[in-house]
Amino acid sequence: MTPTQPTRSGGFWAEAWRRYRRRPLALAALVFVGWLAVVALCAPAIAGTKPVLCRYKGHLYAPCLAFFDRRLEPAVFARDRFRGTYPQNLKEKDPDSWAIWPLFFQDPYRAVRENEWPGRPANPARDEGHPSASHPFGTDQYGVDVLAKMVHGTTVALLVGFVSMGLAGTIGIVIGALGGYCGGWVDMVTSRFTEIVMCIPTLVLILALTAIIEKPSIWKTMAIIGATGWTGIARLTRGEFLRLRQSEFVMAARAAGAGPVRIMLRHILPNALAPILVPITFGIASAILTESALSFLGFGPPPPSASWGSLLNDARSNYSMWWLVVFPGLAIFLTVLSYNLIGEGLQEATDPRLREARK
Amino acid sequence: MATYLLRRLLLGLTTLVVITGFVYGLARNMPGTPLTVQLGETDPSRKINPEDQERLRKIYGLDKSWPVGYAQWLGNLLQGDLGRSISRKQPVTQLIAERIGPSFLISGTSLLLTWLISVPLGLYASARSGRFDERASSLLLYVLYSFPTFVAALFLQIIFAVWLRGTPWELPLFGMSDLPADAPWLARVGDVARHAILPVTCQTYVSLAYDSRFIKANLEEAVRQDYIRTARAKGAGPWRVLVHHAFRNTLIPLVTLLGLSLPALIGGSVIIEQIFTWPGMGRLFFESIRERDYPTIMGLTLMFSVLTLLGQLLADMLYCVVDPRVSLD
């Protein structure tokens, strides 16, 4: 008889990852979100009207970074009166210049004019903007290319999920941890507070908060979604902390002289993190939904933003432009679906009860 | 039981005061007032002169700070008066009463349809658990669940109101009725029904996907219990085990779900009513926020919050009815 080799356990997260990998759909969803992140990071290099890299009057510049922040646009181009149109100005003002252009020469904020790119006609506007070879997803009523808008809108879609749920997660974990760990009157106050916030209909609260903002911006929308979406996380965290507070390892830590903050952060939180991550992932999906719904209702950030929801809003004024609905709609749908699949994969991979049931 | 109800009632009242006070503060701090927003937007030349505006501000009580205004609103509420809408010149109670019907028409139909379809679907899914057809239908439901309502609404509008225009399949784009009020009764009902098809579909499919998944998850939990094995050992058939033994025990979480859907049942859905310009409560709320119509905002907020609290209480009470082991004290 050969002695059986004990299989080495790679720790909780390695185990969870091993189980997660077995679900092809969850894995595909993870790949999709990763791909979106790449698109968001490289957006100005995928679609834009500014060179990714160019050599002008002896210096190297990367004007495409202006799409992330207008201040990143090199001052020399403003001095030389480029006015945002690069292709011909570059050649005229410095015949020796060269440039690496984005894959797709289209601007997410304005229509490309005739001959802006040598020999290319102006973007079609209104009903003319059917999807075609030069505009795979069509153009909107002002002639702005939909694909370029969507590529640049990816940043918004991803940021909304992460920023608002980062905020909601922080609030929820702090409130839940305080209530669960301290107990007594602290728990009483935090629990009542959570219950009251839960009773306010979310959309009512979000609409009211959005309406009091003087200058709407995408960051404020994210803050509002985060500030209203933490209640479920707080309840779950409280439950986990209540349970783990009684466990032996916490008692051991306390006996070793660890303070309450250290116990909460270093000892209990890592053990409670897996179940808390699940509602956070689902929360990302619903945050993206909420943001696009707000933009769609016209309550989102003002026009020069390329949120997917605002494209849908444009479609409402002209129903015959179906491409304004289909492509952004599918993008929102696929992103929400991916986060839901990731959340479910995470749940199945980390929940011991579901694991036993599978056998 | 009585002490429990009393405690819940007190807690509920505190919650209501906190919520309405908070929303009142928010509403009063929104940029613009009902007077400026309404008149300034429609026609700049119709901006009222400062004296008139001051007079109107006095009439509507807008010259007072918001805590004072809130106290007044609360006082009027205790006398059963929700105030008059500023932009619509109607009592808020009347405005709400007009909008309850249309909202309920959509959400009531949708709730009924959801339960009629999702219960058999959930039973079917857990009976065929793991088979190919179950996995395909579950995947489809999952995909539907992630499909945003407003995207689906736009898709449906484009398909049925634009592409199918002129065919018998054409459905109206928005509104509740095209016929005048003096049209024959039967024709009007048919017309409203035709207008309601798309909004009801949109409202139904998401909850359908959610509910049937919920039912299936609960059934699968129940099927693993010992009493199911006992029932099987006794010789009960698979359907009898599923419906009679397992499903009865999943009624408890379902009842909670039913209670929690109460606010949506009467309050309607802001997004769907807004897309289909359906004259319901959700749309009224959306419009009142845009018009800064404080009395209407407050009346609706109060109603939504009362419904939410009532739904939770109802869920807890039904819980006791369904499961005698649970006691409220």
C-alpha cells in the first residue's frame, strides 16, 4: 500500500480561485471586464482625433492624453493655433513632423469635418448616420461617431462601478463592523440608522440628491450612488462580525494584547471579506445600471460626457435611429451581466455551504 | 403581539419623521424654487416681478426656513392635509388619487403575471434540475435578469412602434390612451390595454427572472431536507413531493418577497412610467422633482415610505401566519 500524499492546500483564496476557474461563464465574464479595462485605459489610442505620439519641431508629444484631462494637452499646440485639428496642421507647420494616429480617427465629443483627415468626407448627421464601413456603430444626430463615444464611455462605466461601490463598501463595512463588534448602544444606533436608510426608496433618494447638485458631474453621481447603496453591505458585515467576534482566534488576539481596531481590521475583516465581496460585486452591476438609468432620464452629468446612458437618451428624441439604442444598450447589458456572473461565481467559490451541497 | 405592534408602530413613526424631514430639507435646498423653475423655463419674458414673487413666496410659505416649513407641513399632515400642489394648482391628495389607478394597472397586472409564470417555472426548473433544458432556461432567465429595463423598453418601442408600424402588430409608443373620453366604453378599455402591453412586459420580465430563480434556489434548499427523503421513502411521487412537501415550505421566503413588493405595486416604477409617459405615481414624482413642487414631492415621499414600512410589517406578520413556529415577541 502506498501512502497517499496529502494534497497541499493553497490557502482560502487559492482554493476559491481554483473553484472559480471551473465555471466557464464566470471566467468569461472576468475576461470581458478585463478587456473593458484595457479599452478604457487605451481609449484615446483606439478612437480619437489627436496623435498618440508625434514629433513636432524637434520634440516628442503625446496629445492624446488630453482626452483624460484637458490640461495634459501640450501648450505648444495651442500656441501654434492647432484648434484641435492635428492632421493638416502638423504637416503645414512642420513638414518634418511625424505622428502615430489612433486606430480609429473619430472624436467622441464632436463630428469630424470634411477633409479633417485628408480625403475623408464629413460625418453624416441625423437619420443619415446609419452604421457603415467608416462608422461601424453609426453616428448620432449631430454626427458624432457612436463607436468613439462608446469607447470613451467605457471609462465612465468602469469608474462608476468601482468608485461608487468602493465608497458604499467603505461606509457599509465601517458601520457594520462598528455595530457588530462593539454591540450595545453602538449596535443599537448603527442598526436603527441602517434600517431608516433602507426604508427610503433608493430612486427617490438618488433623484432628490441629484437634483440639489448645482453643477452635476460624473464624480458627484458616483458619490450619490455610493452614499445610498451601502445598507445591504452594512447588514451583512454586522452579521459576520457578530459571528466572528465570539471565535477563538479573536479571543487569542485579544489575549495577546491587540487593540479593538487591530482586531477588527487584521483579524476579523480578512475572514469576513469573502461574503462581503459578493454583494459588492452585485452592487457594481446595479451602480452601472443606476448611472445609465439616471443619464437616460436626463439626470446624469451634462452633455460633454460620453456615458452610455446618455447615448440612449439621445435615441429617445429620434426613434428611427435604432443604432443609438442597440449598441450602447448591448454594452450596458453585457457589462451588467458580467458583473452579475462574477458575483455569482464568487459566491459559489467562497460559500462553504454551497460547496458541500455540490458533492 | 400588541406590544410588538406598538413597538413597530413607534419605530415606524420615528422613521417616517426622519425620512420626511430629510427629504423636505433636500427638496428645499434644490437650486431654484417652484416659482422660478416653472416660469423661467417656459418663457423668460414671463418672469414675474420681484413684488409678485415675494407675495407668492409668502402665500406658499417659501419665505420661511426649511425647518419651520417642515414643522408646518407636519402640523398640516396631522390634520390630514397634504397641501396643494404649487405647479398643478390641485390638492396633493387628489393628484395622488388620480395617479394610483394607472400605476396599479401596470404593476398589479405585472405582479399577477409574474407569480402566475414564475411559480410553475421555478417548480419546473427544480424538477428538471441539472438537465439540459433546465440549464438552458435558467441561463436565459439569468440573461433576462441582467437586461436593463430601460434598454428593453427602448428595444420594444423600436420594434413594435417603429419597425412594425402599419402592421397589425403595431403597438402605441407611449401614453395611456389615444381615444377621447366620450368614446365607447369597450373601445376605451381595448385602447388602454393596447397601450399597457409594452410597459407591463417590461415590468414583468425582470421580476419574473428574479422570482423564478429565487423560488428555484429555495426549493433546492428544501429538497435537501430530511423530510423530503422521508416523503420519498413513503412512496410519494416526484411531483407530489415537490409541490406538496417541498414547495409548501418555501412559501415563507416567498411571502417576504410579496410583502416587499408592496411599495412597487402602488408606487409604480419611475423609469418605466417615464419612458412610456404613463400617467402614474412614478412619473408624477419625477415631474414634481423637476418642477420643485415641494408639496407633491413630500406627499409622494410620505406615501412611498409608508408603503415600504407597511410592506415590511406585512411580510413579518404573514411570516407568522405561514410558519407557526415563528412568534413575533
